[in-house]
Amino acid sequence: MIGPLTAVTGASGAVGGRVARRLARTGVPVRLLGRDPARLPDVPGADRAPAAPYGDGEAMRRALDGAHTLFLVSAHESPYRVREHTTAIDAAVAVGVERIVYISFQGAAPDATFTFARDHWDTEAHIRTAEIRHTFLRDNWYLAGLPAMTGTDGVLRGPGGDGRVAAVAHEDIADAAAAVLLDEGTDHDGRVYDLTGPEAFTLAEAADELSRVTGRPVVYVPETREEAYASRAGYGAEDWEVAGWVTSYEAIANGELAAVSDAVPTLTGRPAQSFAQFLVENPDSYRHLLPGG
């Protein structure tokens, strides 16, 4: 299968790399973009752009020249992320890119509880005003994040209350994104898809599932906002970053990540992966919770 060139940003990351490999397997021309070309994966048939930081307009224009579609994975969280995104979007428009598929976040809104979701809303707004074909894929929490955020002491803590989260697997995000990118029709233009798992569960239920699979007690400890900030104070992170960590849990408590979507099965033709299925297929994700892990 041959088609127009798709530029994939964040190709060294968990989503971008998966999407690039899926596209390349179909024979679609793919160009890998990343801040550090040395970290880009080896994807057969794909070419690699020179270093292309999102915030460098000239570098992005060079990297995107000749591309038909831009798969835009959000930049690393920073106080300047929206500015970096808008620079990349403007570069795409300037060199004639015809379509942007952007990885956003479920519940993106100017007043979202999760502070980083506000960045996604601002990015979406800029794309909407750019007069370019576009599709937004708003993913929920990553399933992989749940064991990752559980300490070796077997405690998952945060101010998530009794709220529910419809967390989604990286594989499902990549499959859904590839389905949209490979469809050259206009059915996805202007669409917003929430990418979620098949069910919404509480963090306590997530801890119970981790207990079952690891064979050791894993518990969820709900925190107040004050406790959450205090327990993360020792990481040496900047205030904006800690606020992002804390408010991601508060978004769960407020019910902003509980809606389950049928977008993954609709786009991919198969059910979305559950947390239990994810753990079976990804034992390394919880290895730190096992004896000697």
C-alpha cells in the first residue's frame, strides 16, 4: 500500500513509535520526527527527519516539508507546551500539510480540573482556527500508569476519591490512531474521539486487581489535596508539574475521566483492552511489586 507521506512526531515515545510501526507495515511512507534523532526507533522503510524540536519553527518546517499528514503527539509537559504546539502547527500549515491528527486528552477544556488538559484544549483551539483538516484523539489515563504509580510498598496514593477512570492501553491508542491516519476519506475530519478502556473503575479496584495479579497486598490510599502536595514535595519538581500530578487525580475524583467510549472498538474493529488483560500481557509493568522486583 502506497499513499501520501505521514510525519509522526514523538516517534521515540510509547504512542508515536507504535503508530509509526503500524503505518510502515502497511507500506505508507512515514517520516519520523523527534527532538533527538539518535533516539528515534528503527522502523523499516521510514525516513528520519533531522532534529525537530516543536518550538523551533524553522526546524519543524524543514522536517514537515512534503508531508501530507501530521500525527502530532503532545510535547513533554512544560510551562511552554502550548507555545511549542502552536509553533509546530503553524509550521505544518506553512509548508502545506493538509491534515493534522492530534493526540489530546479526555475532558480537554479551558476549565478542566487537570491542568495539562487545559493545554490540550488550547492546542485544539489553535488547530481549529488553522483552516486545516483535523481529528482529535482524546485519550484517558494510560493503563500502564496505574502499576507505575504504585510504589514498591504496595501503595497507590492520590486525591482520586471514589471517582472512576476509564484508562486505556497504549496499544489501543496506537491502533485507533493508525485507523484514522490510514483512512484518506473525510469521515474523520472535525471529529473528536475519546479513547478509553472498556470500563471505568475506581483506584481502589485497580489496587485490588494489582493485588490479585501480584499475590501481595496492594492498597489505594486516598489523599486530600494538602496530603497529595505534601507527599510529592520531596521529588524536587517544579510547582506547575506537581500541580499536574495532583490535579490528574482530582479529575478522577470529579468524574471527568469516567465516561466510557466505544471509539476504540469502532475504529479498530476489536474490543478495547481491560486492566486485567493489560496486566496479563504486560507483566513487566508490575514487576517492581513482586518479591525481588
